[in-house]
Amino acid sequence: MWITQYICLCLTFNCISADSVLSSVNCQLLGRFKLNGMYQDGDLVIGGLFEVHFLTVFPELSFRTEPEPPYCEQFDMASFQQAQTMVFAIEEINKDPSLLPNVTLGYYLYDNCVKLGVAFRAATALVSGMEESFSNLNCTGPPPVIALVGDPGSTHSIAISSVLGLFRMPMVSYFATCSCLSDRNKYPSFFRTIPSDAFQVQAMVQILRHFGWTWVGLLYSDDDYGIHAAQSFHQDVQLFGGCVAFSEILPRDNNRNDIQRIVQVIQASTAKVLVVFSTEAYLLPLMDEVALQNVTGRQWIASEAWATSPVFQTQRLLPFLGGTLGIAIRRGEIRGLHEFLQHLRPDSNSKNNMVRIFWENMFGCSFETGNREKGVQRCTGQEDLSSTDTAYTDVSELRASYNVYKAVYALAHALHDLMQCEEGRGPFSGNSCADINNLQPWQVVNYLQKVNFTTGFGDHVSFNKNGDALAIYDVMNWQPSSDGSIRVSTVGVVNEGDSVGRVLTLEENKIFWNFETKKPPQSVCSESCPPGTRRARRKGLPVCCFDCLPCADGEISSTTDSIECTVCPGDSWSNPEHTYCNPKEVEFLSYEDPLGISLTTASLLGTCFCALVMIIFANHHNTPVVRANNSELSFLLLLSLKLCFLCVLLFIGQPQLWTCQLRHAMFGISFVLCVSSILVKTMVVIAVFKSSRPEGKSAMKWFGAVQQRGTVLVLTALQVVICAVWLSTASPTPHKNSQYISSKIVYECAIGSVAGFSMLLGYIGLLAAVSFMLAFLARNLPDHFNEAKFITFSMLIFCAVWIAFVPAYVSSPGKYSVAVEIFAILASSFGLLVAIFAPKCYIILLHPERNTKKAIMGRATQKK
């Protein structure tokens, strides 16, 4: 809204009054803006806007008289060089017979004094004309200017192009970088020879990424250039994992309190890298305060608006700005420019007062006779420019000036293509061509969009659909010069390229670092997390502030700054450092294991003991102790115990299908054979003592040797059937189990069917319980050698071991569960062997005098 109001005021000031139109054939100019400019007439005139002064001073308003026009201060030699570059380009084009033949280009250049108000007045003056009177009311012929070169400021370009775009007036800026200007809907006739901020921001982010600077401060000017660049920077810096520690806007009015507060924020922050999107005018007060408060130890990253500015390249600012890295416009070379600049001379034409102002600032003289009384030397206009050494005559780093040069040539090529149009093949309605005598700005836009040429320096110039030029930047480094000031050196390039994308190339050995270490600083909120850890964001802080947490067991991170740990595959496990996955250790009870060796030794000892007892019994098979209670059952019991000891060997070693099937089957059958033999022995004891009484004389008749063998065989056969059904339906198989110990694979035998295994153990338990009950009932039967007592004790041991086995087996992990099962087998087997056969071997070997029928029966006789 404010722009529209301002336009109306400006147009009212410059336009013809309605009364004048009715009363006179000639239109009279009602007023004139007081502007600094340069002028040269031509067939077609190109306008230009430049920042020749830094500051604009507006007079106080009394509201009683007409306000005095604003005036500008602090002449900028570099910007005046840019204006002169436009003049040079136009004169060079006029001398070129191959480009725009028979057409002379003119120019009208104005100073915007870095103020929007002044810039808008200048633009209005250019498009509406500054002639005192105008008689052609039919509005035929070319407009006062056919196109504009400028404005250098993004805010100015936005405002001016918003208006000129309504009339499709082509505007080619050489320094406005705001990405918002790429919007063709809002700015249909805006072009630029400088890359958009969208790429500048990406180029600066690539520098941050290259050096690993993820924790940065952001400063930006309070204008469209700074605000839009800051918005893009916030978005792009997050994409590569960086964070903005603080974001401060440089005040528009250079308020001292705001500047001091910003410096305090810089000093308090842990960010060592400061990114600045600003023009010189906004940044100068801050740098003065930085020098005043001696703020050192910071790495500055400069945007293209001030990366090569000579204003900061002083000896006073070297301790603070030395080592600055910046993105600069592509440097170019313009042949003949240096000589042209040195041959400049002032004249008395009021339209060329900008040259007179330049001359007065360059030589410290004045053209005004009144200033001679104040001791100021009078300018002659013949002073020698070749003896001066300023930014005006320095053509070693042509950047903005080179963009001006390309902008003028782009317009010239567009006009040249327009003149080459053949009637009937034109781009306008009815295939018509533009009339050079009645040329309209919108017709130039059509040809400007298609411009495609190469400069004398070898750079390609063209515009994309948004009016943007090909993005290419130089990376600059501020280094100390021999005189103690700052010199800017090129240390790299960022090139958008045609097909390979945006590429950053740096010559790091040429970079000057303004730190004691002479190395790039570290600017991170948190140090990088090494492999084996992951990042955990600190609550309430940006993503760059994090703690490094070690990966959990079974998880790894093989890269730096991993966001999450990766779970190892099922058959592998993390190494102690959690940096890679190792194949899991396969665990089983092996013969090389100390525990396996111990259990194997115990198994073989038990087998040997059984064999030894068998040998003893075989040698004394005719003695009463051996013959008592059926020696055949004793040998059968020893054989079953021997099988129990040997079946342990099937539990040791790497599980295989046949060992898994045999181990439980042999274990179940062996123990059933053992327990059934004990059961039959117990029944024999009871039957013998019953047969010694009159009422039970027929007991042994029904329980002779055949019945005893048959009973053992039938009881064992039942277990064989159980095992056969189990193995045929759900056979135990080798299984790699990772549930017991996550870091290991326990190689075990899966039982297959819980019901089958339960029936196998339950049947053994049933026989053991019956044997224990019968033996317990027969423990007090009269006999000097009552075997029922020993059977009772042996079955008590057997039951106790297997009752304790269940919870121990369930709670033991991995191979130790197998060891518990083996221990239960060995303990119960040794219990039976010792409890039943040790007393007999004791009598046979140590007290043979008791190994007689009389001695065995003696106790019974005494009791009778």
C-alpha cells in the first residue's frame, strides 16, 4: 500500500496537470528532483541506478515551507567506478560496427544514495523523462529510457520492479540478489547478471559443511536482501545438520544500544563462526563496535555484498576481520577500462554533476568559488587521475563492475536481435517485428529473455526462465598485506555447472586463519560422536546440541555422529567398542571345555566303577552276599548304571541330529532299566520275607526268576514305546538358540515335543516313586543284611537329585543347562551305585568273614 501511495505522489510531481492539458498544447514539467547523475544523449537511452553515496541526509521538516531536497554524503569510489563502467560499455558498443549498427546508445545515470526514497525518485525521473516541456500528446516514439541497469539493492529493486513490471520495462540488476526477485509473476521484466541469494546461501552452507562448522551465529541487515537470505540460510543449514546459535538483525537506524547488545550476544555465544548477510552501510557501525570492544577469536563468513568491500580492509580492522571467508561475485577483466577511467574529465553540464562531485572528493578541491574562502583549493578539471590510487582506478578485482558490463551488453544484444527481425517472422502478433522508431520496453523483454553471448573475458551470459544468471562465485579470504591492512585473495570457486551440480573447490593451503593455531577453528555445540555411539538430543536445545550415548549390546554405529545405532543381524553380535558386528560365538558343552572335561571324566569313572563292581561280583558270584536277592538283577542293575554313565557322553560335544535323538532316548531307557531293576529287587525282598511266614509261603512261587526278568522287560519296553512314538512324531533336533544369551548362539538340542519329554521323565519318576515307597515299607523287615534299607536310601538320593534338577535346569543358561542335566544323571547314578553296591563290596573285600549264610542269617536267628 505504501509503495502505491509513494508512486502516486511521485507521478503527481512529475506528470502534467489536467488544467495544463486543457489550456495548452504543451505539457510543462511542474518540478524537478534534485539528483546526482550523468547524461549522454542517443537514439536509444539506457537508464542506470548506482549507490555512489553511502548516506542520505533528509532536512528537518518545518511544515511551513517547501522542504529542502535531501542531499547525499560519503562518496563511494568503487560504486562510481561501476557507473563509469556502464558509460565505458555503452561507448564501446557505439564504436562496434557489428553490434547495433547505425544506432547510438545514450545513458542517463542517477545516484540512489542507498535510500529507497531517492532510488524511487530517480527511477520515476528516468521512466517519465526530465524534459522541461513536452508537445507530443500522442505518446509516440520511444520512451525516455528503453531499459534500466540497476538497482543494486534488493529492496530498491523489489519496489521499483513492482511498478516498472506493470509496463514491462526491462530492468537488469547487477547486484540485487534476493531470491524473491526470481518470482516471474511479481517481477515479469526483472533480470540480473548476479546469481540469486538462493545459490549464494547454498554456497556458504557448503563452506560450513566443508569445515564441519555446525554451530554458527547469523547476522543480517534489516532489508529484503538480509531477511530473505536469512530465511533461506535457516532452511539450508538444517538440511546438512547445522544449527544457528543466534540470529540477530542489524538495525536500520544504526542504534548504538542495539549494536552493543548484538556485540554482547556475539561474545557470550559459544559459536566461533559468524555468517553475515548485509550491505556495507548496515555493517559499518557493528564493525566499529567490534573493534571498540576488541572482539577477537571469531571466524567471519561474508556474503557477496561486503566480501570484497574496501571499506573494511583497513589496518584497524585486521585483528578482527583477518581470515574472513567470503562469497564474491565472479571476477572479470575488461580491456581498456583502466585507461578510460583515467581519462575522465568533468564538464559544466548540470546533468553530469556526479562527475564534478567525484572530482571534488578525489582531489579534495571544489568547483564552487565560495569554498575558496574556507581554505579549500579550487578544482581546475585538469588534475591527473593517473597519480591517484583508489578503488576507482583499481581494476584488479572487477566484480560488481563486471556485472554492470555484462548487463549493458545483454541489453545491447537484445536490441541487436530485435533489429535483426525479418517482417513476417517476428515474435509479436501477426508475426510482426518491433519498430525501432516506436520501440516499446515490453518488446525488449522478449529478446532479453533469449540473450545468449560470451564476453571478451570468456564468460557465458544468458538468463533462465526466472531471469537469473548462471551461478558462479569466487571464494575470498581476507589476508594481511605488507602495509598492515587487509588484502582479499581468491582461494576457491563455487560453480553451479551445467550437469554435475554445485561444486565447491578450495585451495586450503592458501587460506589465512586468524587464530593462534593457524588452523580452522572448531565451531560445534557438541563434539562429534565417535563410532560406537549415537547422538541423543539435549532437551530444549537445537539438534546440534547432543550427548553421545554408547550403543546398546548387539547394536553398532560405524560412522561418526550416527543418529541411531544399527542392530546386528541375528547370527552376529557387536564387538566391545560397538563399531562392527562379529559372528556370534557358538556355545555348547564341548570336550575341550574344562566343564566338559570334568563331566566326561566323572562319566568314565562311573563306568569304570560299574565295571569294577561287576568284576568283583563275578569273582564272588557264589558268595551269599552276591547270591542274596537274585545276583542276576544285580548284574542287570550294574549294566543299566553303566549305560547311564555312558549316555552322558551323548550330551557333550556339538549337537547333531543323531546325538540329539539318542541322548534322551538312551537316558530314558537306561534309567527305566535301572529303576525297574531296583523295583523288582525291592519286590523280591518283600516276597522273600513274606514267603518265610506260613500265610505267604506261595509268594515266591509267583515271583520267580522268570517273572522278575519279565517284569523288568515289560517296564523297560513301555519306555521304549514312549521313546519310539516321541522320536517318530516330534524328534529332538539341533537348534541354535539366541534367547538365553544375546551375545552368543547356544547350540542345543530342541526337545521337539514337550509332551514326549514329559512322559519320558514322568514314567521314570513314577517307577522311582513306587520303588521308594516299597523300599520304605520294607526297611524294617528282619534280616542281618536287609537290602531294602539301602534301596530306600538310594531312591531317596535319586528322587532328591531329580526334584532339585527341575528348577536348576530351568534357571541355567546355555550350555550350563546341559551340564545340570549331566550332573543330575551322574549324581543319581553314583547315588544308586554307592548306596546299593558299596556295602556289599565292603563286606566282600574287607570283611569276608561276614560273607557267609550264617552271618547274614545270624541277626535274624538272634531275634527269633
